[in-house]
Amino acid sequence: MKKLPRDFLAHNRTGFVKAARIYSNVVSPPVMFAVVGLVFGLHALPGWIGFFWAAVYGLLVSLAPILVVVYLLKTGRIAELHMSNTRERNIPYISAVVFAAIAYGLIARFDGPELLRCLALFNVIELTGLAVINHFWLISLHATGAMATAVLVMLVFGWGIGLLVGLPLVLSVCWVRLFLKRHTVSQIIAGLSLGTAVVLILVPFGCFVS
């Protein structure tokens, strides 16, 4: 019988388990990419125009998928926020791909920052890959997002800043997911590999390079 995650039952969410769950919720992929999108938008176009495009990206790629999950949770279509049951992740993944595609289309159509266009394209490919894998196996979305964030920061801002920001993020996120028993080591490694691979696939096409 499969063991439940440490934080699956509400009465277990106390002390260190509660702290780890809160951290896992705060440092979630939608939040990671909202922050990356803001930084990339302002880096590409300092000022309100960069902020505007970052907001467009963030609303579609980060906020909209969160609202879908909240709706599914409130209506009982998913049992709990982290969706340990892979079948519950189908609608969130599909909707996230659609929202990311819309973000890419808007940014490309109206000549938004290239960094955000590439980031939205990354999200489309990454989320599609996660959705496909999800049909067969539970992979760590958190590890995928954390590793992708680290690699993206390294490519755009250099290895020094990338390691300073990315290494603590990756290590802490992976540790928390393992501590909460939300994922196995193999699921974490698969997530790290996917996050790295999808970013690097886009580099030969001119994305995330000076």
C-alpha cells in the first residue's frame, strides 16, 4: 500500500511539517515563474513597459493556473492542493499549457520582450512534457521548476548570480519535497533533468543568450 505524504492529513500539518508545507506552497512553480517573469521583463525593458509585459505573462502563466486549481479544489474535483493522484493533474496541466500558449501568442504578436517570449515558449514545452509524463508516472513539478529557474538565471545573468540564487533554491525545494514524502528520489531527479533539458533545448534557437 502506498504511504501517504507527511502533510496529506490536516492533523499532521504541525511543527516542522507545517513549516515545510508552507515553504513548498510559497516556493511553487507558478510563484517561481511569476518572479522570473518580472525580473526578465524589467531586465529586457526597464520601466512600466517591462512591468506591463511581466504582468501579462504572470497573469496568464502563473495566476490563471492557480485559479484553475483553486476552483477544482473548491468544487471537489481534486482531493488536495498538491494532487498526489496523477489523474487529478490532467486538467491543471492542460489548462496551464493553454494559458502559456496564449501568453506566448500575445507577447509575440504585440512585440513584447524576447526574454518573456522565450520564457512562455519554455513553459509551453515544459508543461506539455509534464502532462505527457503525468499519464504514466508522477514527476516532481517543483524540482522541474526550481532547476529550470536556476538554469535560466545562470544563462541570463551569469554563473555567479545563477549559483547564488539557484543552488539554495534547488536544494531546499528538493529537500522539502523529499521530507514531505511527496516524491521519491527518482521523481526528483527526473524533474531536475526535465527542467534543465527544456531550457537548453531552446538555447540553440537564440533563447536566453546575450
